[in-house]
Amino acid sequence: MMPSSQFYEQLKSKLISIENKDLLEKAYYESLSICLKSGQFESFRKLFNASIDLNLFIDIKKIPNRFSIISKLHLQCLEKISIGYQTSALGEIIDILKFCNEYDLFDKEINDLERKELVDLKKDLLLIANLHDLFDRVSDSLILYIYKIMPYDIYLYFKERQDRANQYFSDIDNLMYYIKNVFFDQYSIYGLSVKYLSTVKKFFNKFKKSYLEYKDNLKNKEYNTPDKDRELISFNATYKYRTFYNDTEEEHEHHEIKKHLVSPENIFKNIDKIQDKSIYNFYNLSMVLLGGLGPQGLGFTYSTPKGGVVEICSDIKQNKAIIIKFKRFLKTQFIEKLRKEMENLHVQVITIKKVLNYLTEVLDKKDLISFFEKKSIISNIEDFLLEDKGELNLSDINFKRLVNKISNAINSILRPIKMMDQYKARMYLVASGLLKSEDIAKLTSLKEKSHYDILRERIFFQYITEWSYELYQIEKKNKK
């Protein structure tokens, strides 16, 4: 694809050379159409803004073939997905919708039937909340596009490609059932695995049973922990999953056990809001310690406004998926802890003094020091000691031993924190009112996408596939 700046400059130079106003206007809208068709959104943006320089008043409805072009862009994304693969293209579909909505590209005349449909659609408060969450500004034209055009395009796409899907699905019935009922129950997107576990009701029943057992155990033994009301409890839950087999069209069950870590205070604090399906939020419910989706067997679970429990994987190796730097020290705290650690390792007093004086000079007083800075600090200390090696009268072997001792001291202070400790920190902040349970999904991310992004996009596409399935059922009924 040609670079956006070059693409735009070519189009603009051609437009500037047109002197006839009518021809210029026609060429301008055709150029906008070309930008859209080519996926050159930045060029579209620049050309849109250039209307002032060209002395043109923009009328979006004059862009040729805009609806068919948008549909083709979405279908190109569907090609990438290919029944469960390259699912990050779902995010591309959202991005296309956001761009088109920003420039009112869905704008159209609305007939009486569509106005009646809009009245019914707007009664679904979850749908409207989801659209506002994703697109901010929600017009009637946007609602109609995602209700009528997108589901129809998806249905036609899979209907026309059912031969390709025959290796996975026995017929179109099986395929459409999968898209509606199975696909968004377990898939991977943005490098993260997502899985529907159960209803919130089933999860709470299991939690309440475990919590009562926990309280009974407390009565039977002495319990003096000051923070006992903020304890976390764990319990195992067995989940049943149905797998759709194409050859027999039978549903078979298999079982999976997951160990949940839960803060009772978090649950009881939010239980009414979690069960209220008119509230659009995703509350954190637990951390999965065993049987989770991540490479380390870890995961986080969230409630959905539809009353479900969804797990999203977390990998302890992915630092960007960690929101709480549980161990962070100011310069003075860090230096004092390092002094004690070096004393415990029997580092000579003169060396301790030199290292601490050096760090006092090079570290900023306001800096927060965490395990992310560990490598840099150790490297700097090693360079510093190398300069002082002769003065300290150290052989090569003893120098290495000294560096190892100091490295071990820093490691013991700035070691990475276990994911469970970080989850405890989150729950403590929730209990203290410093963090909301529904904000954890927003703050837990991998690269540029958060767990919250995944959860809200999942709801959006569940609506689309539901409507697509309804279209299929209507056509199927009409054929009889």
C-alpha cells in the first residue's frame, strides 16, 4: 500500500489542477471514495479537512458507493478471521465503524418502518450503553447500520462460503449455530484467550457455599489476623462444556476444573450491581490460580451485563499485563533496605558505604524504584565498582563474588511480585475504596488492548451474530 502522505498528495495535486467547479466537486467525492475503498483513512481525513482550501461544502451523501465500500471493508476482515483464526480482525471491524461514524458515513434517510425499529432497539438499554461505550456518539443511522446491514452482510458471507466451511461444519445450520452460540464462548484475540465459564448465578452459588465453609472454619480456631475481614478465599469449580460434533450433530460434555481466588468483600460489596442486568459494567470476580487460560495456568474472571462469567488469560511473564507495581520504593527506602541486605551478606563496611554514597548521588529523590529498574541499577553499580576495583584491592574472583552479593541483595528487594500478591493488592485497593472492581478490566492490558476492550467488543459482536442468525432463520422459514 502506498504511504498515506504520498497517496494524499497525489490526489490533492490532481484536484487543485481542476478549474471547473462542478468537475472539481465530482472529482473530490470520487477521491474520498477512493480513499475509503483503499483503506487509506488518514488520506480520507486530510482530504476531508482540505475541503476548505478547495472551497467546497461537504455533503457525505455525495460520496459514491460508500455503503457498499464499507461492507467490502468489513468482509475483508471476515476473510482474515476464517472461522476462528486471525480474530484480531474483529478489532479492525470496530476501528472501521469508529472511523465511519466519526465522519457520519452511515448517514441516510430513515423511513417509517425503520423509525419503528429504532423505537424497539432503543428499549434495549444494554445495547445502547454498549454502542455509546464503543463509539461515543450514537446516531440513528449507526444503530440501523449495525442492526440491518452488518448482520445481513455476515449472513450472506457465510452462506456463500459454506462449501469452504464444510470441512468444519456439516451444513449451514451447523455453521450458523456455531457463529451464534459457540464462537464467542471460546476464542483468542489480541494475544489473549477468552472463555465463557458459567452464569453469574452458578458462580455465586459455588462461592457462597465455600464462604460459609470458610466462616465455619474460623469459628473452630483462634484467628487473630488484624485484616481477617479482607482475607481471600479459594475454591474449586467444575465447568461442563458441550462440544458440537459435525458428523453426528450430537452434543457431548467434557469437564474442566478451575481454582478461583476470591475476595469476599469485593463480591459482597458489588453483588447487587453484578446481578442487575440494567447496569453496564464488567466486575472483577476472581483470579484463576489453577486451570486458567494463560501459559502459567492463570486468568481473571469478570461478570458481564448479560449475567455471564468470562475468563481472560493472564501470563505472569507479560509485564504489560500487570497494573500494580506492588513493590515500589522511594530512593531513601531502597537505599536503607539495600544497606541491610548487604550487611546480611557480610559485604565489607567500606564497600557498603561507597555503593550507598554512589546511589545517593545518581538516584533522583522523587524516583519510584521497582523491579523494572533492577537490571539498570545492577549494571550501573557493577560499572562503579569496576572503577574502584584497584582501591578496594580485589582480585577478579573476589570482585565477581562481591558483584554477585550486591546483585543478590538488590534481587531480594526488587524481585518480581507473584501474580497472586498483585491480585491481593488489587482487592485491598477495592476494599479501601481506592479502586473500583469494574475498573480492574480497564487497567489490565496486554500491549494496547485491555481486558475491558475485549469484554465490550465481545458483547457488540454477540448482538451482530444474534441478528445474523435471526435473518437466517427467517429465510429458512420462508423457503418452507
